[in-house]
Amino acid sequence: MNYNQSCAAKGTSGNKSPMFIRSMQRAAVNIYKTGNSYEMLVFAPGRIKEHFHLGVNGLELTISYTPPEGFNRPEWTLREYSRGGFKRTFTLDSQIDTADISAKYIDGVLEVSLPLVSGAEATSRKIEIN
């Protein structure tokens, strides 16, 4: 399973010229493999479960979050994380059973379970260099 690079967002100063360029706001993701699945933990505290969007298109999994309309955006004195929107895209292995992907949001972590197709095991071999 691979992560696809997301686009960049541009910040602007008062005169609308680029002040800085930063990566699109995104939630941190940890992935681990069990005997029969990949488990993905998307760290997204303070979000509303109904505003997450997960979708599979072929072998691409997209996870995004859109804040609700009227979301409070105070003038921050100090800001070390964001509860704003994000979008992450991952390329799935053909061993993943895309029809059985499930997700739940508990204690600020979106837990996505990516089960492996039963009996589909990765083949490995040594490749000789000529």
C-alpha cells in the first residue's frame, strides 16, 4: 500500500501575493499489518464523524474531511494543529478486499480496516542483476 502525494496549498498575505507555501493540511496516518488485514489509524481529533468521506476507485483509497459550514475560525494566538479539512489518497495492494473495507471513528482516531483477500499471499523472489 502506497501513499500518493497530495497537492500543495498556498497561503497569501493581505496583498494576495504568496507569503508561504505549505503542504495541504492533513491528518497523520499510521499503518500496520496483521495476519489478515492492514489497519490504518488516521489521527484527526476534534472532527465530526459525519464529515469524513472514504471512497475506493479501482485500487485508490481516498480519505477526506470537510469541516461543517460556519466552522468557528478564531484569531489564533498559538496554533499547533488544525481541525480543518484534509484529503489523503493511498494506492491499495491488489491483495486488499476493497468490498470489505470498514471504518470507525473513536476518540479522535479514524480506524480503517483493509482486509486481505483470503488466500492471496504476496509472492517474493530474488532477482538476479546481470
